Amino acid sequence: MVKEELYITVPSVFRCPISLDVMKSPVSLCTGVTYDRSSIQQWLESGHDTCPATMQVLPSKDFIPNLTLHRLINLWVQSSSRRTGTGSPRLLQATPTKISEVQAKLLIEEIESDSCADSLSKVTEFVSCCEENRRFVVTFDGFVEVIAGVLRRKCVEIEALEMAVRILDLILIENEVKERLNKLILKSNQENNFLSSIVLILQNGSLNSKIKSVRVLDSLALDSESKRKIADSQNLISILLHLLKTSKNQSLNDAVTSFLTTVSITRSTKSLLIQNGAVEILSNTLTEKSLKLLAILCTSSEGRLAISSEPKCAAGIVEKLLKVSKTATEDAVMVLWSMCCFSKDEKVKEEMVKGNGVTKILVVMQREGEGNVKMMCRDLVKALRAGCKDWCLGSYETKTTYIRPC
């Protein structure tokens, strides 16, 4: 028979305001606040001249033993031991779901020091617990700046960089964190060291850290200036495309493709993507996110030429029609329209005919209400009519309300 353990709730007055543990040697400062001796000694020896709880400047750093509280704690421990029938009761210690402001200040100071891995580990555990903890740290003065500062330092161990990225990824959804990070890193022209750390993680970090790094980058790209800065930095585009080409993990591939879609707003970025083989890479694993990026790339003549030169691309897009979401279908139609109607590419027309693309476009057109997609479908049917002599399209009218079997 397994003996059940009893847990005793600790009165808050018996806990040290710094460590949140039961005090073993309570001592009081001149402000009247009592702390555990080891905790307050560490605070004072680290150069502070204030009371941690009240933040009052201390006229004297001397402290005196709080004998009354010490006796009360001892009596309480003895009483708890008798109730549990053991020599030492199991106390409910402070868990990562609770942290004091003093502890938070100490952790921030430790993170700002050269050796920050242990403190980052504690913060990571804390913010991973619950939304309440994340809200707490975000409102704490200087917290976001200190975590971002880890990624702007040089010669930081990759384990520390990975923990900093994980913390940022966890708090990004909190109020105004994205805006604060954007202003802190990109608007202040301090992105080089930050992006160098991200690149290091993308090249040498764990799979989970790579995914979170890409998500953090995506969250920073809030406006056109930010998108341009990020895309133009640190060979980032080529590194991400290499990940996309070599990774078998769909979560990482989706994160990378989403980010590349976000930053592909300038001609130079699109050109860089195309020159680094983006069309070929996307064609190998066509997903809904890939279709979105291809729809952006096909807006440039260089992109349309790359799609025409990639045999699998048009055929893969035709094959995806009617198998993807409404938004992805619109992206696919956009690519095919750009190739067949705008560029009048005969290769793509042939691929559409081979892949039964005419019928699929007709089905898409029937599902769509009036709008750009339906207009593009009509244009595609007209453009493909000459290449579809085996199909009964000679009398096709664009106002058809049903599909007749041919």
C-alpha cells in the first residue's frame, strides 16, 4: 500500500519576499521588511542599496535577526510535523506559476550579465506555464528589452540564444509586444547583431528553435520598411530557402514559406527569391502556402519565366485545383491566369490541357460569385479554347450557369 503524502500550505508571512521559500534565518532591514538571510545577502552583495520590497534607499545595510518570526516558523514546522506524522512535512513550495517582483528584478539583472543561461532557463519555464505569467513579465519594466538584448549581444552561447527566442515567441501575442520589438530592433537600426543571432540559430539550432526564430522574424515585419530591412539582411533569403529545400518538417516549411510571403513586397526581394531557386523548391512540395508565394512571384516577369522553365510547377498547380481551400484556389488561378493570359505561355497552356485543367477551371468558375477570380477563369477558358479541340468548347458562353457533359 502506497502511503499518501500530505502537503502543507505555507503562510505567506513565513515566505521570503525574494525566494518565496520558507525562511530559515529571517532577518529584518531598517525598513522593517523581513527576508531570509541568504537571499538578502545576495541582493546586497550584488551592489544594491535599496530594500527589494519597497525600493527605498537604505541608510544602512545592516540587518538584525527577527527572532520572534523565527520562533513562530519553528513552532509552525513542529506543529505541521505532528499533524502529518512525519519528521519533516512536505511543504507547498513556490512553483514556476508564481514569482515575486523582487525575483523578476534579480532575474533581469542576471540576464543582463555575461552568464545568463541559468536565468533564461528559469524565465522560459515561468512564461511557459500560463498566460497569466506571460502577461506579468510583459508588463514588467524592461523585460522585453532585456530578452531582445540577449540576441543583440556578441559571443552568446547558442543555448542562451535559443531560450531568448523561445521566450519572445511565447510573449509575442501579448499586447504591443510586436510593436515594441519592432521599434527596439529595427527602428533603432540595431538589427544586424539581432539578425546574426537568428541566422546562427537557423543554421545550428534545434528544429523547434528554428521554427520559433522564423515566427519571431515574421512578427517583426510589421510594415514595408521592416520587411525590406529583414529581407535584405544577413543572406537570410538564401538560408531560409536552403532550409525549405532540405527540411522534411512541415511546420518549419510552413513557417518559412509564410515569412517569405510576408517580406516579398519589393522587386529586389522577389528577384532574390527567384535567383535562389524558389520556384523549383516550391514546385517540389506544393502546399497552400506555396501557392500564395507563387502568386506573388508570378507578378514579376522574372517569376513568370521561372515558372515557365520549371516543368513540375504548372502541372502541380493544375493538379491542386479543387483540392485546396478557397483562398489557395484563388492563388492557383492567379498563377495560371498570369502565365496563360498575361504572358501567353504555350508550355503552361499545354500542361493545363494535359491535366484536365479546362474542366477544373469551369468548376471553379461555377463555384465563384462575380469577382476577379471568375473573370480570370473566363479569360483562361478563352485562352485555352484553341488548345482544347477535343473539348466541346466551341459554343461556350461566359454566362453559363451549369456545366454540360461533352
